[in-house]
Amino acid sequence: MSVFDAILLFLAGFVSGAANAVAGGGTFITFGAMTLVGVPPIVANATSSVTQFPGYITSTLAYWTDIRHFWRGALLLCVISAIGALAGALILLALSNPSFRVMVPWLLLAATALFAAGPWLKPAPKPGHQAAVGSLAGSLAQFVTAIYGGFFGAGMGVMMLATLGLTQSGDYHRLNALKNMLAVVIAAVAIIVFVSGGVVAWPQAIVMIPGGALGGYAGVWIAKRVPQNAVRGFVIAVGLFLAFYYFGKG
């Protein structure tokens, strides 16, 4: 890894952390930066999961006041999420890099579309309701989302928040808390599979993680000064650029 590559990856980690703090979509940036410096797509995807994981944990801890009211009821969804993430991660490892590369632009387009539609997919607030987490439809939807999350994490949060809003009760903050809790489970299982499979680029991850931590802190400052729509537009542009870049590479 050259000095230029290290600088690029650190900056990508920083921008990713800032984007996640303001609007989400940081995976687009870390995945894209790693592939641009020559990291194979499967390894880049797996390593992105590692670099995003600390953010999932801190987001979950920030919602602990809400989570402590329903975490016991959410254990079934945690188990379902773990099984789905395991399946998705194993499917990824079963593919070759050329096979996965063919899928990447379509996955990026789908994830970018989900991210762009995020404001319209947010569940309507339902004040006064507790977060019910045991429905059959909700369990099936979460299983499918977890498979996607274990396979390709970009856009997972938006997808999960949308499905939870359709299948669970509770106001937006409770559903977001549940989403963060389940994201930790999905990412943890996927990371264990990826580490066991030897597909994590640790030097690149070590460079990006501090950048992501600094970016997450700076994101609070950015959120107060930069319109969220501007950040969302930047992330969408990155997703579209990467999708068409991979289409061009064939």
C-alpha cells in the first residue's frame, strides 16, 4: 500500500464517518475507495463491514434508553438477523471476484436507489405506541434484509428502517433504535465469517477506522452547518459514479 493509497483511504474513512453521521451511505465511499486502489471487490465489501462496525455500536449505545424497554422482545429478530447475515456472508464467500464484480454495479444501483428514497421510506411517527417486534411478516422481512446485509451492506440501514416501519409498531426513534441494534448483529456475524474466510484487508481497514472515527465526530459539526440534502446528494452521486464505473469496466 503506497502513501497515496493510505492517504486516500484515510480520507475515505473520514468522509464515510461524516456522511454516516449526517445522512448515512458511508459504505459507498469506503467500498469505492478500496476498489479504486486495487482491492478486489469481495475483499473491499468485507473490509467495509469492518470499518463501519464501530459506528453501528456507537449508534446503538446512543439509543440504549429506548432499547432497554424492548430488547427482550427483540431477541427473536436478533436470532433471525444472525441466521440471515450468516447466509448472506456465506453466499458472498462462495462467489469468485469476477462473479461478484458482475453483480456490483446492479447492487450499487439498487442501494443508491434505496438511499435516495430514504426520506420517503421513513416510517410515519406513531407516538404513544411501544415497539412490537414479534410479527411473522416482520420476521420474514428482517430475514431477507439480513441476507442482503450479510451479502452487501450498502443501503442496509435504509432497507431495514423501511421494512420495520411497515411491519412493526412504535415511533420513529424506537424503530431506528431497533434498526441499529439489529445492524450490530448482522455486521458482527458477517465480520466473523469474513475474518474466518480471510477476506478482510486489515492494513486498509486499520487506516480507515481512525479516519471514520474522526469523520463521525466532525459529522456533528457538519450536520449543524451543511444541509442534509447536500450531503445526501454527494453520497448519491458517489453511488451512481461507482455503479457506472463498474458497468464501464464490465
